[in-house]
Amino acid sequence: MKKIIVANWKMNPQTLEEARVLVSRTEHRMHQAADKTEVVICVPFIFLPPLNHYCGRIKLGSQNVSWLEKGALTGEVSAMQLREFKVSHVLLGHSERRLYLGETDSMVNAKIITALKYKLTPIVCLGASEGAKKTDMKKLVAKQFRAVTDNLADKLLQKIIFVYEPAWAISTMKNSAAATGEHAAELVSCIQKLTGGDSRVLYGGTVNQGNVHEYAMYPQIDGALVGAASLDSENFWAIIKEFHRESIHR
Ligand code: PGA
């Protein structure tokens, strides 16, 4: 199975030209890594249609989708609208949406169900909670997993990419600290067990060119969700290359 590196640009960059340059720099190098890695770039909605043109090997993801298929929901975007612009993935349950925008487990659950119905691959983050400590993470992740996969047939789990991303490891959070490779690998294995072993599980939180080896060296970590470092094409490429290198050596 290929490793998956997901960029989460959040509300960046500020211009389409910067976005185009960022995507193109990675796209042009992807022939060197595409045999072992898959790259998904989750961009602000407004950049999805224009960036489509610059993506070949790179896949485009959105950072949200509505749980409603259509209708009256101001400010939201539907799964079918995303499909029309060849979006293949959608990031769900991110800490920032949970902590600042009131996204709940049951909303994430409903969004997963809608996304799957429209053949969008959900990339689902587990590990967001205000004030949760490292020692609480196994319990928290198990609770969130059960809630967000409620009423979902077991066979659908393999269509979901999960991410272990503790809020305390996200680079922009106050007093953040990246998880150690050992902790990330342990929690990734826990999530894999919860899924029955069929889903791919990534690690997210301050992954960058300086520490990526610490995560890529663990075979059970299927890739990374990358925020800040994905806004620098050299840094992002170094992350892709490292997962690629580790896969070749295995
Ligand atoms: P970070 O962000 O890599 O800057 O910590 C990751 C994320 O929020 O998904």
C-alpha cells in the first residue's frame, strides 16, 4: 500500500498565484515518488476549481463538506458540488473545526456518511480535545472513533483514512509539542485495531523535514497530515521523499 501525505493548507495562502506555484512545484516532482506515495492537498474551497488544472498525480481535497446533500445551509458546500470539480478527498473532524467552529462527533459522523455516498474519501482526524493530556489519548481516540463511525458498516471503514492528530501537537496551538515517533506509532496502532486493521492511519501534528524520519521509520504509520510545513514546497517535498525512501527500503 502506498503511503499517503496530506497537506492541510488551512486558510492559506492568500493569493491564487501562490497556491498555483505551491501545487505546481510538488506536481512537477511527483513522478519521482508516485510509485510509493499518494499526495492529497486540502485547499480552501475557492482554490479548488482553478487548481484542478495543475493537478495530475496530486489529488485535491477540500477541508469540509456539508452533511446535507443539497438545500438551505448558508455557507456550506455539498459533496456533489465537490465531485463536479474532481475533488476526491475531504478532511473531517480537524481540531480547529472542533475547537473553534463547534463541529461535533455527530456532525463528523453525518459528513462521513454523505462523503462516502458521493465517493469522496474522508480523511478523519481523531485526537482533538481541549486540555486532553498525552495519557488520555487512547481513551479519547477510542471514544471519538466509536462516535464518528456510528451506524457505519464495517466494510466502509476501509474507505476512510484516519489520522491520529492530538490537538497539543498542532504547530499553531499554544505550547504545542510534536508527538514522539513512539507515541504516534502506538496510537496509530490503536486506531488500526479499532478499524479491524483495514484502514490507513496517518499521524499529524508538526511534521516537518526535520522530524519526519521519526514517523516514517515506523511501518504502521501510513503517512502524515501536514499543516505549516506544507506551505513551503521544499519542506513538503522533503516529507514526501522521506516516506518514499522508507517504503523503498522495506
Ligand atoms: P501542523 O498542522 O503540521 O502545522 O502542526 C497540522 C494540522 O493542523 O493538520
